[in-house]
Amino acid sequence: MSGVHNKANSANGVAEAPHYSSRPASLNSNQDNVPYSDRPQRKVTIRSERSLRATLPDENPILGRETPAEKLTILQCLKTVLFATKINVLLVFIPIGIVAHALHWPDVAVFLLNFIAIVPLAKLLGYATEEIALRLGENLGALLNASFGNAVELILAIFALKEDKIDVVQASVLGSVLSNLLLVLGFCFVCGGFKYSSQTFNQTAAQTSASLLSLSCLSLLIPAAFHATATEVDQTANIQHLSYGTSIVLLIVYILYLVFQLKTHTHLYATGAEEQEEPVLPLWLGIALLVAVTVVVAVCAEFLVGSIEGLSHAWNLSPTFIGLILLPIVGNAAEHVTAVSVAMKNKMDLAIGVAIGSSMQIALFVTPLMVIIGWISGHHMTLFFNTFETCVLFVSVLIVNYLIQDGESNWLEGVMLLSTYVIIAIAIYFYPASAVTPTAPHA
């Protein structure tokens, strides 16, 4: 009957209505017959794991997505950048923080204003890096992502090193590792565990990052043991030389890890097939944004580091507590929200990559790089942390290794990690400031 009806309509000059399948187009494709393991995989790099802009609920994936970047005006591109996330509202604190420093406001106000200002700047830095990476191609883009993965933490550490605040540098890098390992990963397990009774993730990739963290932990244990056992003479020079050699080894291991992740074992760091993300900004504008944001971050970081001593006296906080607990929030706040968001969507591989991958990058790249920078600039930072900090890192890495070895997580494991972080924070708060600096001087 339908055939007769269609013929009748054609004979009467009535256009035949096109036939639409009731199945979605994706179900009509040939992909139904392709096994999941044979489908194209998306390579996930360190920085892309941390950014994950498309997974955040407050991101706007529409602006600039349907129009090629070359056809967007500069005004449209700037609008895309400013409205990419709601956290950019905090950008208003940038001029306020600069004015606070210029007018010599109290150090507490200068610290807090610049502290808040750096949070959206860290997000913009990641946005600009990812836009440039999409333009440069897979290999160069992945290398750029890895290099700028912890740019804010590195800038803060450089300015603290410039002020000879070695204890703040050591505390900030250690605090970044602990906050990612315990606080971020703990919230991921708890928030995801409340929605799913058990969540699974790539055990091999997670264990690889955790094993590299154990190596970096060993690099701190050896100088501490060296100083504790070799007590006959002053070992300052020997500890410095040991730190320089160890830092070079760690940087080589980090480069080899990038080769492992981006070249030889990419299948371990691949997620399911997703729509290819297109760049929004032209290359020149992405580079300009990266340079501009880096300069502003450097300015705010200098003001923030310069006000640490005043904040320490005003609030009766040790520089170690500020470095271990407060400063890590600056560069990681946006990524912390991202990690928890994807964990609640049961994307635990991405959440694990944000937490453990970032910690591993700080331990294997940022920390030894700061030692080398100090070596070149004459600021003698070493890998000799005080015994308390070294023990805290060792216990944290040990707990995380135990919890991820089965490739599954639940909310109780998250509670364990959060409890560990709270206990450490309480201990650091009451830890005497006079005991922070190691016995062996850095000079």
C-alpha cells in the first residue's frame, strides 16, 4: 500500500517525503561491527588529562566550535577566552592585587588578593597551552602540554628561590605532590564512590606513575640518610653534589617517561574514541595569550611570594605550612574541580591521570629542575629535605601505591586518603618553624 501511495503522490506532482530512519546515525554506521579494541583511540597526555575542558559542566563548548578559528574576529576570540569558564570572574582580582602591592597594603591583603588572582590565570595558562598544542600537531603539542603542565608551580618556586626562601620552595613542591596524591585523589574516590559502588581504572598506567613517584621519593630519602649517617665531618658540599647528580638522573628519567608515554606505549594512555577537538584561537593569538598570561602570573607570583613573611607573622603560620598547604591550591584549584567532575562521570582513568600524573610530573621534573636552576643561579637548593617532610612523602606514596594496585576504587579508600591529608596538615600546623630548615645548610 505504501508503494502505491508513493506512486500516486508522484503521479499527482506531489514531492515524495524523504525517508528517515528511526535509528540514530551513529547506530547506522559501520562502527557497530567494529570491536571496541579496534576503534580509534585518543591519546591522552599529561596536560590534556589535567585540562579536560570538554568535560567540565561550566565550560562553554559552543563558542567558536562551529566556526573555524581563522574566520573569527579578534573580538570573538577574546570573548571565547573570557567566557570559556565561570572561574574567569576572578580575573578582576588581578588589578586589585597589583594596586595592593603598589600602595603598600598589609601583606595579608596582598597575599590573599594575588592568591585569588592566580587561580583563573592558571586556568587560562592551560587553555592557551592546549590551543597552541592543537595547532602544532600531536607530537609537538604533547611535548608542549607536558612542558607547561605545572607552569604556575614552577613560576612560584622560581620567585621563592630568587628570594632565598629554600624552605618555601621545598614545601611548595612537596605540597603540590601531597595535595594531588591525597586531597585530589581522595575527593575523586569519595565523590565517584558515592555515585558508583566500585570504579575501575587502567591499573598498568596508574602503577607506572606511582612507581616513578616511588623513585622520586627515593631521591629524597638518600640525601636524608646520607646526612644522618655521615656525621663525622660537614657533608654540605657532598650533599649538594649528590643532589645535582640525582637531579640530572631524574630529569633524564622524566624525558624517557615522555618517550614511553607519547611514543612507545601510547596504548596505555589512550581513552575511548571521542570527537576530535578543534582549536578555537589562531596560532598567533594562542602564543600571545600564553606569553601575556605567563607575564601576569610572574607579576602576581612575585607579589605573593614577597608577602609570605608578613602573612606568616600576622597569622602565626610557619612558611612550611604556607608552602605545603596554601600555595598548592593556587596552581591546581581549577584542575582539582576538573578531576572530581570526571570522577563523578565514572571516567577514572582521566581522574587518576590528573592526580597521580601531576604529582609525578612535579616530583620528576619541577623539583630536580629547581635544584639545577639554583645550581646555575647560585641559590643552593638541594634534595635534602628535613626528616619530617621526607617521612610524610614516603608514607603518602606508600598508601597510594597500596590503594591503586587492584585497579579499583571506592569511597572508603577516598576517606583514607583525605584523612591522611588532614592528619598531615594538622601536624604541619603545629610543627615548629625552627625545625623546618635541615641541619645541613644550603649555602
